[in-house]
Amino acid sequence: MNQIQKDWWRTATIYQIYPKSFCDSADKGIGDIKGIISKLDYLKTLGIDAIWLTPIYQSPMIDNGYDISDYYTINPDFGCMADFDLLLEIAHQKGMRIILDIVVNHTSTAHQWFKSALGNKDSEYRDYYIWKDPINAQAPTNWQSKFGGNAWALDEKTNQYYLHLFAKEQADLNWENPKVRDEVKDIISFWAEKGVDGFRLDVINLISKQQDYQNDYQGDGRRFYTDGPRVHEYLQEISDAVFNQYGSVTVGEMSSTSLEECQQYSSLDGKELSMVFNFHHLKIDYQNGEKWTETPFDFLQLKSIFNHWQQGMSGKGWSALFWCNHDQPRIVTRLGNDQEYRVESAKMLATSLHMMQGTPYVYQGEEIGMTNPGYTSIEQYRDLESINMYDIMRHQQGKSEQDVLAILAQKSRDNSRTPIQWNSEKHAGFTNGTPWLQVAENYPDVNVEQALKDENSVFYYYQRLIALRKEVAVITTGDYTDLAPEHAQLFCYRRRSDQQTLICINNYYAESVEYALPAELAVAKGKYILGNYPGLLTDDVACLVKLRPYECRVLLFEHQ
Ligand code: GLC
């Protein structure tokens, strides 16, 4: 068996749960672990292999759990350790693995390490964080926090600044300190010992900072800490000590990274991580790199980014394939058509991603084609990034209320954090209390109960995609070629191995279009294995394929 055949996760699909918005078992308005347990059969029906839970640890929840104050305790909002142990046990019984989110670029400022370090240069934990003296009574560098504003906060008592690449309540850890790295190994071992199967590593390519801490006159500072000088060394150290000891699957979240770095992070020899998330394909609706704009997406750029990564990772590394997560707007609103062609475009988008090489991630609600909620007032938002950016755009940049709300409706992270729409009852069946974030208004039509009753639903289509990955080897092993990179409407690519050729044709727009199959295939014996319009799956492969609005087709050719 070669490496690719050996690892279970290369033919797997992973489902992401954002516990706060998944299912509330206790009428609190916040989802919890017992709620997750109650939905495991539903996930089993979908056919997924593993569940990634975003952080469930003790946290003041300034950034919804990405600000951890105790890595060894479950957040009481979500339940207790006994609940977690039960979740792990039942998920395993049902044949699903559990992946936890590890946030170790930073801790909450409410963590006992930080509390001891703040205001006390002699604390044994002072050097767990990154402290610098002021320069001309100002912050040591001009770096910007990812959530807006300067990335340094002053500790008045000691007159030194600490670094926070995210909120000021999320202090960056000093990975240069070997004690910090040992703490990280202990944390991961604790959960691996319990039987946790894998880890998603939050913004893990930011952990090694260039040590000269200089001003950035060309950008926001990221070039001094992204894919930093010792990051590969650190990851190898952690992998050796923990991941490889336990056989954990690992996925690293890589912010503003490059193909070359990702080939190394996820190299097939398994020295660092199993696979990586990158975000380049989701920056196609940014304006000159700026997220906080209302901009249509650039289709040719989308294809060219996928082409670069699909070809570049092939045989070298492994990609996590995804459209959605808790930081990204809903894909059917973003690139599809969430009104007239919601079902068709949700299925087409899923197809164009799931036929690529990598491990697909399905974010909760994506499998029923959930949409952005279309909030119209700042009071409806809860996300600290959105609220910070609202203030900056309104009060520093002087943008109008209407413009800023339109930008948030397109880009806010809350777009994907609305509660899961389970049924058409009050609050979509998510809670009997008051939901922490308002449910999208389309829940009477778009919900799980409805989807399970309809054989043509987005749900059953995802179920088929997940199963297909296990049945058709070329999806995992084949090479990748874009057959029409310049086409303004179609994304059409080929996957090929010695045994099989697969063609995936996707119409990204509401206008019909024709596509002529490459000459050598038009005469070969192939069959349609998937399409997003009912009926019309025929073994007769016509050379000229007519695609209706948002239509997609997948064809398979077995080589003789
Ligand atoms: C990651 C998380 C995001 C969080 C940030 C800081 O990007 O996905 O939700 O705010 O890291 O931890």
C-alpha cells in the first residue's frame, strides 16, 4: 500500500461543528455537547467520517472560544467533561472520529499564565508571552491586529507592551520559549490520551515571529510572522512528540500562506501535518486584497487559484478542501444564487469542490444549503471583528451606514454562525430559549426536516458526494487539469489516473451554456455518475453537453 492508500483521511469527509450554533439541549439559547450527541445519527446518515469541533474549552468567549482560559476544562456553556467523554464514546461507536481545535498561537488574557505575567516582570509566566518596551512612548511596531487597530497593548504597571495579533484579549504566546512548547505538547497529549483522533491547529503558521520586531512600511506586519523562521522546526517538534505518537490526523489553518510552504507543512512523509487549509480561493471577492468591501467575485481568478493549488499540491502535499467555515460567509450566497437557484447552485458548488484532490470539509448547515441571514442592523451582529470593523468603517473611514451594512451582510463572520435550521418550528428548532444570534428568516423553507423528506434535496446530494469519494478512486489519486481556464462561465476540469478519467463540468451562472467534450473523450465509453438536475443521467455521453442554469455533470471513463 502506498502512503495515499494508507491514511483513512484521504478518502474521508470531515464535518465542522460550531457548537454554539448547532443544537441547544437546555433552552439556554446556546448550543452544547448534549445537543451534538442528539444529532450524531443525523451526521451518520450524511456519511461523514469525522467531526471537527471548534473550541469547547473554558473561555470568556470574547472570540467565541478562540480565547482559551483553560485548555483542560470544558466551557460550562457547552457542558462538562463527562458530556465530552460521552460524545467521544458514542461518536466512536457510530464510526465517526473526533477532531478538536487547538488554539496555541495565543491564549485568553484570562488564562492563569497571562494573569500571573501581567504587571509582574518576575512572574515565571512572563516569558510565555511577547513583551516589548515602548518606542518613543508608542507601541513597539506599527503592526495591525487582524481584527483592526494596533497589535500591541500596554501593560501599564510594567510599561511594556504585549503582542496580540487578534483581539487584545488574545495575547500571543512566545514559542521561542521551550516551556511554552512543552505546555503545548502536554495539552495535546491530554486530549489524545482521552482518545481524540485529531487536531485542527488554529492560525498555526503565525507561531514563529521574526525576532527583530521591525515596523512594516509596506503592509500590516504579517510578513514578519507569517510562515515565520522557525515554524517548520516547531511543527516537526510537536509532531514527533505527540501527533505521530498517537497517530493523530492534523489540519493546520494557514493564514496568507504560499504553495511552497504548504507543500512542506503537509508533505507526504508526515513530518509536520496531515493537511492544510489555505484561503486564497476565498479572497476572490476582495477588492485589491481588502476584505471589507462589497465586491463581486472574480471567476477566472477563482479557477486560476484552484489550478495553482491542485496542481502544485499533487504528489507533494495534501489540501483540506472547503468553501465554508465559521469565519466565512455562506457559499451559496457568496458564489451561487440563494434565491432562484439555491438548490441547483448549492449542489453545483459542492460538486466543483468535492471532485478535487484533498479532504473535503462540510461546515454545519452547508449540507442543506443554508444562506447568509441578510441582517439589516448592526444590533443583529455579535462577532467582535464585525463590530470593530463597523466602528472603523463608520467612524474612521466615514462610510455611510447603508454601505457598511451592505459590506457586513456580504462579509461578516456572523453570516455563517446563525443557528442551524433543524425544522420549521420556533427558532428553527435550535433552542426553546432565545438564540444568542438570530436565526435566518428562511428557516421555514430551508431546514433539515424538510431536506430529509425531499429526495432531491441538497442533503442527499452531499450524501452522494461523500459516498462517491470512497467509490471512485480517481477522485483521491488522479492528476488535475483545467480543460477551459479562460471560459467565462464554465469550470471544467479533468482528473486522471492510469485506470480512470473523471470530467467535472460546472456552470457557475444562471445562463445556459454548451460545452464540447475534448475530442478523445467524445468517442470513449463513459457514463454520467452525477448531476444536479433530476433525471437525465444516461450512459450515452453526448459530445456536446448542454448545461442549464448552475448545472453540473460528472462523467467517468474507465480505461480499457
Ligand atoms: C482563526 C479562527 C477564528 C479566530 C482566529 C483567532 O482564524 O478560525 O475564528 O478568530 O483564528 O483565534
